[in-house]
Amino acid sequence: MEADIEVEEDREVEATAAGRGSTAPRFRMSRQQTLTLISMASVNFSSMICYSILGPFFPTEALKKGASQTVVGFIFGSYAVCNLLGSLVLGRYIVQIGAKFMLIAGLFVSSGCTIMFGLLDRVSAGPVFISLCFVVRSVDAVGFAAAMTSTFAMTAKIFPDNVATVLGSLEIFTGLGLIMGPPVGGWFYQSFGYEVPFLLLGCLLLVMVPFNLYVLPSIEADPSKESFFSLLSHVKILLICYVIFTLSAGLGFLDATLSLFAIKTFHLSNGYVGLIMLGLSLPYCLASPLMGLFTDRHPATRILLMVAGGLLTALSFCLLGPAPFLHLPSQLWLLVVMLGLIGFSLGMTAIPTFPEIITCAYENGFPEGLSTLGMVSGLFGAVWSLGMFYGPVVGGLITQHLSFQWAAAVQGALAFLGAVLLALYALCERRRQQQQQQSHEEEGRQTDEHTPLLTG
């Protein structure tokens, strides 16, 4: 089996190497690539559905166990912080650990933590319950970081010429997991109690361990001497990271504040609020594979799509409330339309970021291989987690002291700033390249003018 995998990988590498430089590479997957794609999709779906089931009922249960709303917020926030730290460390040492082992170990840890979280209702209320919630949730975040970091790195390694297409397709399953998590968790909680949702979904993750152990190929690579600081020393990568931060901050802000705003302003029930949230998730799921396919065929448009998506995100957040300086009344249809535009613009902006960072790293001398891909994956996960921590915390504070409308406008301003900075960098870089080309042409003409007509 391993020999067959290596032969198929060698053939695939030769095929992709022959197709490099083409604006529209053919995307014909081998059997190994197909199984790998199924594996990655199952990891994304099962991980995300386990991540999102807490929202409907855990805060209520935690309050019964003596945790305050502030403590509940910190329990959710600890997940983002540990995910950030885990992504950085695991991304840096993915070669030493092994991408396949990291993914399988991450799934195993996440499944165990999900099952353990379902047993916490048997723990005595008070400090013991709160402490165990922090411990289990933090360890689960590290397992999730391991699974996602290795997934991104292995995807880029196995599909080198179709990274955006594959990631865009996988985002469909990510979105489905986020969409199905709250209603599935809420229904199981109402029907069977607190323990059953966690036990079932934890066992689902556990089943994925032997499947991925059999399907995924082992990838050997040499460790790199480069670091995250050398990645962030490039202005382009730094600006793209800021764009990623604005995207996850916007999503985290909406998760924490949108439902309360909709219920208070439009007097909606929790069920209708869940339907409104579909207006954000579905456009993102539909836009992601299309944007991935387009950017793989036309890599030069990645920066343009990120800038256009950032501007559209900024406009949508300003009209979401709408912003007080626009002097427009809050309307339900406008809220739904803007959520749809935000979902579409997220797909337009987020999908090109990962392959563009990889391209920029290779252009600046980073070695092509798993080590660089692991660092890029870890950096992406860390920046995303930072935004998911910043969005609910700062957005919630602004909403509490000012209003949801002002908080949404601030999120729009962050996205606008990222788009403008990236656009200015692209223009400056284009002008610099034109000047270099002109100087080379002038040097060539001067060389021709000083070359004697008769030689010898």
C-alpha cells in the first residue's frame, strides 16, 4: 500500500511539475488524492460541528453550575488563545512531529476532550466545574489546532497547483459543520440531555482516527531553519495576515452580538435568529469553491479579489446596523441582505490568502516543502484565532458601551483599512517592478550602443 502511494505521488508530482506555469491546470485527481480529499472534508466537518455545538445550551448549564457570564466568556475565549499558541508551535515543528501523526493525534485528543466535556455535568458546581471547563476546553483547542494545521499543510503539499480550489471545496464542509452544530446540539440537548450531544459527536471524531490512519499518506521532509519572524518580516505577508485578522474578528463579533441585536430590535425568536445566520453561512459555502477555482486559474487576481472583498465587507458592516452616521433606520431585510454580502465577501477575501502567502514565501527564498507549508498553516491558524478572540471581546465592549451599530461600523473600518493598505502596497509594488523593467531596458540599450560594429 505504501509503495503504491509513493508511486502515485511521484506520478502526480511529475504531472503537476509539467503543468506549472499554466493559467488553467487540469485538475484530475488520483485515487490517493481522492481519498485524501474525502479525509480532509470529514475532518473539517466533524471538527467544526464539535466546535459549534456549545452555543445553544452550554452557557445555560454553566450558569447553573455557578459560573458567571463573564467566566463563560473566558471559557470560550480560552479556546481561541490556546488555539493561537498551539497553531504557532505545531506549525513550526510539523516536520519533526510528522503531518500525518499530528492530524491523527489532534483528532484523538479532540474526540477525548469532547467526550470529557459531556461528562462535566456530573462534577460538583463551583470552582471544580469551572477549572475543569478551562482545562478540557484548552486541551481541545490544542488538538483542534493540530488537526487544522496539518490539514492545511497536507492539502497544499498534495494539491500544489490547486490549493485554492481544494481549500474552497473543503470550506463547504467547514460551513456545513458550523451550520449544523447549533441545531443538532440543541435538538439532542432538548431530547436526551446534556451528555448525549458531546458523547455522540466525540465518538464521531474517534471513528475518524482509524480511517485517516489508513487513508492519509506519510510525508517525509527536512526541517527548515526559517521562523515565523522571517515570514512576518515581509510586508506583503504582514498585510495579508491583517486581512485574515479582520475576517475572523468580524465573524467572532457577529457570533457574540448579532443574536441579541436581532432579538432586541426586531423581536425575533431564537429559531428565526438561527435562520438569519444561515444568510451568512450559505453564501460563504457557495462562494468559496468558486473563488478557489477562479484564483487557481488566474493567480494574478488574488490581491484584487482580497481588496474588492475587503471593500465589500466594509460596506456591508456599515449597512448592517446601519452605522449611526448614515442616519438610516434598522430594517430586517437590510440586515439579511448585508449578512449575505458579508458571507460572499468572506469567501472572496479568505480563499486567496493562504495560497498567496505560500507563493510569497517561495518567492522570498523559503524552501518548497512541508516545513514552509506547516509554518504558513500555523501562522494562518494563529492569526485567525487572534481575530476570533478580539472580535467578541472588543465588539462586545463597544456594543455594551455604545451600540451594535457603532460596533459593526468599527468592524467595517478594520476591513476597509486592510483593503486600502493592501491596494496601496500592490500599486507601489507594481510601480517598482515597472521602474526595474525600464532600468533593465535602458541598460540593454546602452550596452547595444557601446558595442563596436566591427569586432576582431
